[in-house]
Amino acid sequence: MAMLEIKDLEVFYGVIQAIKGISFKVNEGEVVALIGANGAGKTTILQTITGLLSPKKGNIIFEGQELTKIPAHKIVSLGMAHVPEGRRVFAQFTVYQNLLMGAYTRKDKNEIEASLAAVYKRFPRLEERKNQIAGTLSGGEQQMLAMGRALMSKPRIILMDEPSMGLSPILVNEIFDIIQSVSASGTTVLLVEQNAKKALSIADRAYVLETGKIVQEGKAEALLNDDSIKKAYLGE
Amino acid sequence: MSFISYLKDGISLGSIYAIIALGYTMVYGIAKMLNFAHGDVIMVGAFVILAAITKAGLSPLLSIILAVVLCTVLGITIEMVAYRPLRKASSNLAVLITAIGVSYLLQNVALLVFGADAKSFVTVINVPTLVLFDGQLTIKGITIVTIAACIIIMCGLTLFVNKTKPGHAMKAVSEDRDAAQLMGVNVNSTISLTFAIGSGLAAIAGLLLCSAYPTLTPYTGAMPGIKAFVAAVFGGIGSIPGAMIGGILLGVIEIFGKAYISSQVADAIVFAVLIIVLLVKPTGLFGKNVQEKV
């Protein structure tokens, strides 16, 4: 059974339909990428999964539970974390306070400390800057903070929205290395990216979105070598 | 000595504005709305205390507790019934107009229940007058209590917001509502909590206001409410220390205006100050510069 299954999802902004009946699934342990141009509906899908938007139709089933009936604030404690587009760190909080917000629903102090140590180990730069105000971090550091904050909830699946946006090529590589290591440590990843080449290079499977519909799907490797994908998304 | 005496009166009045302004500023910071009914909750609190003492014969302390509890419940109810359904409305004006409507509703219900004639408020706070410098400076008990209450509330709120989990949730919601939800913060209950705190403080403000100026009508809360709003904007709306400093400065300006310029234009001076502050520093004294990221 799939860990996360989306069935016939339809989402509207007022009268405009952004998502026009989408179905896909993510199996445990996979890295699944949703790729597509600006406006294809990638962010809308992630925001609907974590309850920030409500679908007009369709089901979102996570480990057997229907998420569309669960309020947004209860989803993180089910084991699903969302790294939103544009990082959305709490700019007035320190790095440390941001990370603690990530563990907001957790109670056990020792376990939170252990997660904090693990995040600092993965992102040494966050530990160096733990007392710095998050708004003064660079874009790459904010992305790391947003990821670290999501990991603080000890998720079984992590949804990442455009983690490479606005970063230099070196930082993009660094961020993708981190995503791979998060995946290697056993967390399932659903990745939304405009940088299709990078996303396909680390994903197991991928879905290609065009104006609210899935137009192609398959193994990431196969899509990397697909002529139409190459033309439309890889710039080759 | 009269200068110091005026200053003390100004700080005392300003302390009341500050307590009211805290309610305005917290609700604005977290729910992103101006609750224009906030001033009228003060009047409700004062009427509850008056009725509890004169009609029900409760002790002053019990009456104050009752007023705080009732105003807290009133604040939560107003938010749930009138504002929450409009939270996703396309225009912020809808909730602003509703707040004005709630303000008139409270005034008119009070008019219906208590009548239009001014009631004189009872003495609730019995603290002896402090006489200093061989009688050259006297400080009334209520002045001491008001300033002390203001300081305690300010410190308590600052500690609450910075040191407790619900406080952190409030700060997170005020910064980024969606991101806070992704962390597991219940935005609705955080906003309810904010209204609860603001309205509970309004009851205290009602007590202090009517103890210092002991006449009570259904419109008693309106003018102090507006001035506290000015104080909150003056200090930088959304900022807790801003509301505090803004409130006290406004009280001092008002009393000095009355004493040295003219008691008739004192209110005009208060609003002129707001206009000048907004022209010079649109975000207020402690306001954050909100930079919209594209």
C-alpha cells in the first residue's frame, strides 16, 4: 500500500480551477518529484496535502487516514512535515527558536534535544548561528533552517517545495545532497521542483504537471532520457 | 511642583491607555484586524463591577474577578461569532466594519440594560494617599495602583509571550499564519487566546479608568478606546513595548495639553500627535518595517 495516495484531486481558487483531477502516490522510502513549469499547480498540491488549502473534490490518504477531513495544524503530528516555498522561516525568531517551533507538537524534552543535536549535526552552520535572528540568514542558510525545522517534527514523510529556488548552483548541489541524505536516513520525500534536471537526478519516480494535470509519469531515469521531457524541461 | 504633579497624572492616565492599547496591539499583531469594539469591552467591565457591588453585594475583589471572567468570555464570543466567519473574506474592510458594528451593539445593549444617565462609580480600590515633600506633592492611591498594575501587566505579558509555549505560538502566528499551522499551531485557538487576554485586560482598564474618573455611561469606553488605538499606532501597532510607551506618552501629552495649552483642545492635540507621528515615522515608534518579499 502506498504511504501517501492522492486520488482525483481538484482544487479551485475562487472560480479558477488550479488542479484538474490529479492522482498519484508516494511509496514508503521513495523520493518522488513533481516537476513542471511555473503555474502548473505544484505548490497548490502540496498546500492541499498539508491542509493549507481545501480541495473541492478528491481524497488524500496518508497511511490509511483521510487528510482532507483533518485540520492543517493536526497534520504535522501524524508524521508529515512541509518545507514551504520561499522557506517561510520565522524571521524575528532566532535559529534555535525556529527549530524549537518545528518540534511544537512534541512533548518529550529529551527526544527534542536528541532531534536538535541531529539537526545540528546535519547542518553545522545552523549550530554556529543558533542565536542569530533567522531573517538575517542568507537564502541558503534559511533553506537549511526550513529543512531543519521540518526535521524537528520527526517526520516519516517530508514535502519540499522548490528548495533550490533563488540559490547559487553550488548551494543547489548542497541542498540536493542534503535531500538525498534525508532520504537515505529513512524519510520519504515528495519534492516539488522547477529545476527538473536536478530533481530527476535524485528522484526514484516523477510526475510531470502541466496546468493542473499530470501529463507524464514514470521512473526518473526514464524521464531524464525522454525526448519530449528533454525538450520541454531540461533545455536540451 | 505642579509640573511633577501633572506628569504623575499623565503617567497614570497613560497607564490606563497603555493597558487598553495592549489589547488593540496584540489582536492586531496576531489576528491582523483592528478590534474597534475593544473600547466598549472596558465599559462592560466597569458596569459589571458596579452592578456586582451595588446590586449583588459582592466584595470588590470578587466583583473584579467576575468582570475579568465575563469580559474574557465576551471577547472570545465576539471573535467567534462576529470575526471568525469573516477571516477568509476577500476584503479586510468586512471585518473592520463588523468591529464597528459590534462596538455600537455593545453600547446600545448597555443603554438598554443600564439606561443613558451617568452612574457614579463606587470606590473599589482603597489605597491611602501618599503625601510627599511636606504636602507639596500628593499621590492618590488609585494613581499608585494604576501605574503598578500597568507595570505588572507589561512584565507579565512580555514574559508570557517570550517564555511560554502559547506565547511562542502567538508570535509565530503573528509572523506567518500558514507556517505556524505547518508547525502544528492551532491558529483559531491562538487567536481566541489573544482576544481572551485583551478583553480580560480591558476589564482591568475599566476598573482603573472608572476609579480615576468615576462616572460611567454606555459611551465611557469609546473615547479611551480610540485614544488607546492612537497610542498603539503611535508606539507601533503589533508591538507590546510600543503600546506601553505609546500609551504613557499619550497620557502625558494629553494632561500637559490640558494644563499648559487648553483643556478644550487637549483631545485635538492627541490626534495631532498621531498625524505627526504617522507623517514622520509611518510604522510608529517601535513599529517593524514590513518588507514584502517578492
